[in-house]
Amino acid sequence: MLRPDILNSYFAPITGLPGIGPKLAKPFNRLLGRPEGARVLDLLLHLPASTIDRRARPTLREVVPDTVVTVEVHVDRHVPTPRGSRAPYRVYAHDETGDLVLAFFKADRSWMERLLPVGETRWVSGTISLYDGIPQMVHPDRVLDAAGLAKLPPIEPVYPLVEGLGHGHVRRAVDAALGQTGDLPEWQAGTPALGFHEALRRVHQPADTEDAQPLGAAWQRLAYDELLAGQIALALVRARTVKQAGRPSIGDGRLTGRIEAALPFALTGSQREALVAIRADLASQDRMLRLLQGDVGSGKTVVALLAAATVVEAGRQAAIMAPTEILARQHMKTIAPLAEKAGLRVALLTGREKGKAREALLVALASGEIDLVIGTHALFQEGVAFRDLGLAIVDEQHRFGVHQRLALASKGDAVDVLVMTATPIPRTLVLTYFGDMASSELREKPAGRKPIDTRAIPSDRIDEIVARLGTALAQGRRAYWICPLVEESENSDLAAAEARFAELQAHFGARVGLVHGKMKGAEKDAAMAAFAAGETQLLVATTVVEVGVDVPEASIIVIEHAERFGLAQLHQLRGRVGRGDAASVCLLLYRRPLGEVAHQRLEALRSSEDGFFLAEEDLRLRGEGDVLGTRQSGFPGFRLARLDVHGALLDRARAEAAEIVENDSDLSSPRGVALRLLLHIFERDVAVKLLSAG
């Protein structure tokens, strides 16, 4: 669907704004996260981090030290920097209540004399501190005459910046952007106190400090718009998938009974509950769209297999899609022996299956000789056809977009969809990103999982860790050593996997293996297989081992630069150990000094192994985009809404979106047409495309 012309001024390139040429465009594109070229809309949605209140106009006697003030002073004399000295250039000034020294480093004398002429009155704005008991202002933000003061905004927004940009650049660009864009038809119900454009203007040009704060009326209006756009998009996806008639799949228990009998453990209560809900969905006339959340090691794969077997019993096929080849192969390893005992025909399809083997697999899939296929996104490529796909299971959903979920579901007729995540998601995020789904949780660990001893250790004690590892390896134990990046980049001081691998290899020789995301699939598999077989005992790895890798013999994990990981990710990594009989240890290596948030994160991890509790903590400490890894994955995070502040608006947005889609499913009413503008503005393009596709 084409973008309506009324939005052209919002989607125009920022290079059309006065003063932004090719040179300034580069840092603006970096700041706004648009390497391909930022637009006016990106600039308007870049909201201030704080404000400076320049309304405080005290006398020098009334000044509170270390606050931003604007004072009127009489300029008395200049004391230039002596030649060869590092002392600042000083200007002495006073008002009727006291004296003030203005200090400037590396100042040019003739310029200073024009800026602050002796004998004249000037207004200076900045932070006054006491220096040897005398009030001093170093590098004032503003030096103004009466005419300049009249133009000074009483409250100035302070923006997040990148190198190459100052606040002045951003403020001038935003002012121009507000001037070039205008009002849009109202999409909110009733007559809100502020329109969309007026709310943007008020946040960027605040008349009061509250205007530029997340709890202010203007920001709340914009946050609600963003939440509403997201919820309408989800509601439209749900309406298009679930409301299409489903095809009931009712199993007879012959395969699931054999699988359960072959399991080395009994199903947990929450696994049974999830299966009851899934089977009810499969048997109903509506299509299933369900989220299955499980904590580390809670047994999601077994639930997925039993769900797939139910569909196969009903004469149809199932598919499990994983985000990485390592994870797809891990699922295959877990599922294959159980499937074989039950007589379930399983195959693996990733980008690596080539030539005749791939052809034969595709023929078997299309003819129905394969009951369950496990693979990566290769599954929804053209040329992959099913005889009758009944259930699509998507693992680690947050690594895939909604459109990929739909692409796999479109491989069959009325396909049921089960989405799994091993990263427990806070309730507000479930509503935000998965509001179109029913939800089941696996909170219990299978019997016999031992607690993991988690310790935080400063990285300057790394030699002790290596020595202790040597003792453990000599006893035949296996360990992971996790590094955040693959290789040293110019601007990074991170301990890189390759450098760490070389150092540990110098200590332990051939017992050390390496796996990272830049290796070819076959190399990764070989490294993982060697570790699983015990040929290597210490595996140096990047976060490719975060999810799903299962080596029960591994009982030690060292996580380097733990302060740089999110809490949910640390919990995932820790879950790679504690899977076997040996007592397990997780060592969190951190670099001093530790910031307050990083300290709270490591403390939370030491105190709890409950992924659902840690997910809520992670949200509290970091914000939603990082929790789901969406800052990196291109998943639609929020630009304006902050769930810690605006979470209460989410239920209202969800209810309103449901009502809108129920009463105006193709958004063709006058309000619906305005809501289409909203979907464009917040780039919920999946929903816009669904509308155009009917």
C-alpha cells in the first residue's frame, strides 16, 4: 500500500532541512540509527533526554552552587592567559550582590573582548561552582546581550548525541523539522487535548520542564500512539491468521504414548498443562497461535515433539523452525532417538543440505514420507513444499519477525502455529510483542536439576581462574569460556574469543576448542561435536552457545565481561551447565569499577535461578529493546514508549486495538484511514501490507 502524500514531509530526507549538508548528515544518520539516510520523522521521534531550565535568574548572592543559572553581570576586566601558561583566560564581573569569575581555556583575546566588552552588561548562563571560595563559571553555555536574551528559550531540551554533533545542531534541525511538517487527521478516539504534531512540538520546545518528560501529557500522547500502532498491527495479524477457519487435528495417542514411554523422566505438571492447552487449540475450529515460554531446561523441546506427534497422528505434518543451524541440529539430536522409538519419520533441512540429498528430502516432504521436519529459515524458502503441513513450531520467536512466522504458516492450509522461547518474557512484553497469542509457561525444572553455584569475580584475578580450571580439567571435567566478541575491533577493548583461545591453548594445548558465529556451519558442528564427545574439554565460545546447546558433562562456565551482557542472556548462558550429575559453577568475570546497574544485574543473577523473576529484573534495569535482543535483531522495539513508565497504557491500547479491528477490520472508515497514517508513522508495515493484501 502506497504511503499517503500527506506524510511526504515527515518521510522526506533530513538533508532537505536547512544547514544539514553531506558532512552533517553522516553523524545525524548515526545518531538516528539510519545509515541509509535519516528522515525528518526519525529526527522528530528523537526525544530529549532531559532539559535545562534557564528561567532561574538569581542574583549572585542567591545562586545555589552547581546548578544551571542565568545571571546578569557587569564586565569589569580581562586577564588573558600568560604566554606558555596552561591557566585559563579569566574575565572578572559583578552584580550589586557579589563577584563572578568567568574562565575560558584556549581562548582568543580579540574574540573574548568582542564577546564580553569591558564596561558592558551581559547575561551569562551556565553552572556556577565555588573555586577557592569565589563563584566561578567555566565556559558558560551562553553569553548574551539583551536582544539575545529575549530570544533564549526559557527551557532547552538536552538530546542524546553522537560524536560530530552538538545540542545546537540537533535543536536547530528539530525546529526546522517542526516548521516543515504539519497537523495530521486525528486517529485517537474523542478529541484529545493535544494533536500528534502539537505533542511533538511541545516535547521539543517545552514551555515547562514537565512537557519534555515521559510522564508529561505530550510524551504520554505520543507513547500511547506508538503502543496503539503496535497493538493494531498484532490485532490485524491475529484477525488474518486465527479468524481464518482452522482444521481440527485430533490425535489418537498411538505416537505420543510411545514417546512418553521412551522418556527417561516423567513430564512436569506445567508440561502437562501446556500440552492440554495445545491439544485443545489443535482440536478446535479456530487456528492456533500460542506462545510457549519456558525457563532454561524446562523441557520445551519435548512439549514441541508431543504437539507435533499429535498432528501426525491426525494424518498431517509438522515443522520446527530454529534461528540457527546449531540449534536446529541440537533439536534433531534430542528428538531423533525418541521419534525413532515411536515410528515418527523426522528429517533435518538447513542451508547446508545440498544437491541430490536435498532434492530427495524435498521430494519426501512433498509426498508426505516425512512426518516432522526440523530446520532453519530454509524451511520457508520457495521450493519447499509439504503434502499437508498442520503445525508450524517457531523456536526463539524473538529472532524472527512476524512476517517470517506468517511465511512458514502459509506453507499449508490453515496451519496451527506454536511459538517457543527459552528467554522468559515479562508480562508487559508478552502483551506488546505477542499480544496476538495465547500463552503457556513452563516454570518447573525437570527433577534432578542441581542448583548452580554462581560467583562474580573481578577480571584482574583471571590467573587464579585459569589455575583452577587446570585442576578441574585434570579431573576430567568440561567447561565453557564465553567471550563477547569474535575479534578485537579497533574501538573495542573486549577480550576477543580468538585471542582468549590462543592464550588458553598455550596453557592447555589441544584440550581447548573454539566456536563462534563467523565460522562455517561444518566447522561449528565439528567443534561442538568434539566438545560433546570429550575430545576437547574447554570450549571457548561467543554467545552462539547461548540457546539450546546441551552437553550434560559440562559443569563449569566462565563468562568474561559479564557486566556487558543483559540479565536474561547471562541466565541463558548459565543454563548451559547444571544439566548433568556433577555440581556446577558459573563464574562471572567483570572489569572494575562496576557501574550500579551492572552491579544490580550480577547480584540478581547470584541470588536467583528463576528466569521469569530475572526477566522482570532485566526489564526494570535495561528497558524492553535490549531484553528481547531486539536492538540488534531488527525486531520492532519502541522509540518513544517506555514500558517502565508507560506500561499502564498498554492494556488500554490493546483493548482499543481489539475494538477497532473488530468494527473496522480493513480500516476504511474515516478514523480507520487516519489510523493507517499511524501504522505508517510507527512503521508497523506488516499490518499495512496485510491490509493491502486483503
